[in-house]
Amino acid sequence: MIEEQIEIPMPAGTADAFVCRPEGERRWPGVIYLTDIGGIRPVFHDMARRLAAEGYVVLMPNVFYRTARPPVFEHKPGASEEQFRKRFAELTAPLSPEAIESDALAWLSVLDRHASVTAGAKIGVAGYCYTGGVAMRTAAALPERVAAAASFHGGGLATDAPSSPHLLLPRIQAQLYFGHAVRDRSMPEEAIRKLDSALGEWGGVYQSEIYDGAYHSWTVPDSPVYNQLQAERAFSKLTELFARALR
């Protein structure tokens, strides 16, 4: 595995990022890989490496560069729900829809300039937790380039707000995959139904499913509710989506 730590000139400063790819001289499809609210950390390095080993150049940018460099969100013993919400708000407040879409253009430019990425080819994007919605916004911002987008335990994907990600569907041309948690306060069953209804009206290629017995953040090995069996299923769904749309 070939790995790089890079700095990306961004619309609002400079973002750190992790890039990994298989060894060899050939070119590979590019993927934008977005962390959960915990940001870039060793467990996500491992997840990115595993995806890259399937034959991709994986770019994992610091989505929260406007606020902090890793570790962006440290879970301290005894931390309260109020402290969590305060830090969550600090990290996400600068990420307006316009800010996310401008960031997506910068991420694409990194892949387009990378010597190991197939020039001008379709790309994929995956998001976890908060960045499930960021993945959708990326697909909407780059409809001619993003051929596949996935969200795992994504929150706030279908709300009554005028900026709700599900309202972006008419702009999206990618194949979509949504893996939902059970009893997820950030994406309750009524929100899943709202999203599924919008997906049906959209008419594109998609899959949306609830993972039995899997709670919010089940895919991430450092999560207290990590579910290895269902995390493996999620990884299989992701690689199937990318193989179908990007190969």
C-alpha cells in the first residue's frame, strides 16, 4: 500500500488529508472517503486502506479543517451529552451547503491531479454519520463525475428543513446506497420513510435498508456499538456499489 499525508488548498484555508492506493504503476478509480464526526484517526486510516486494497485511490480529507486538525473530536471519560453537542456544533457550523459544495470541487481536483487516478473518470464518495449528507451534497455538486455515493448511519438525510439533503436528489446522477441504523435519533424511522419516498420519486438507481441489530456508528471499529458482522456486510455493499459503478 502506498500512503501519503497531503495538504490541500481549500476555499477557506488548507486541509490535511490522507491518500492511499495499491502498489503498482497502473491507474485506479478515485474515491472520496469521508469520516464520521470523530474525524481522521487510526481506525479510519485502516478503513481507507482496506477500501484502497480493492483497487482504488482513496482520498480522505479533513472535512472539519475550518475548525480543527486531528484529533478533531476526543471522547473523554465522563464527557456529558451537552459537551458532545457543543463540540458537534463547533465542527459542523461552518459547513453550510455552499461550503460543502465548494469543498467537493477541491477534493475532485486532488483526484484529477493524482498520477494514479484514471484521468477524467467517474469517482465514488462514501460518508459515515454526519458525512452521509456530505456525500449526497458531493454527488449533487459533481453530477457528471460522481457515479456512486454511499451513506452509512447517515444523520439528517431527510428533514423538513429547506436545506435537507434529500431535496438534492433531482441534481444527482449517481447510483446511491443508504445503510441505516436501528433506533437512530439522527435518522429515525419516519425520516427513513421520507427519504425512501423521495428516492422512489427520483427514479434513479438506489438501495436503502435498515441493518438489523446495528446501532448508529456500527461500522466503525472504535465505536462502542461496533457490530462486526453487520460492518462486514456494509463493506461488501460499498465495494459492490463501487465495482458496479466505477469499473
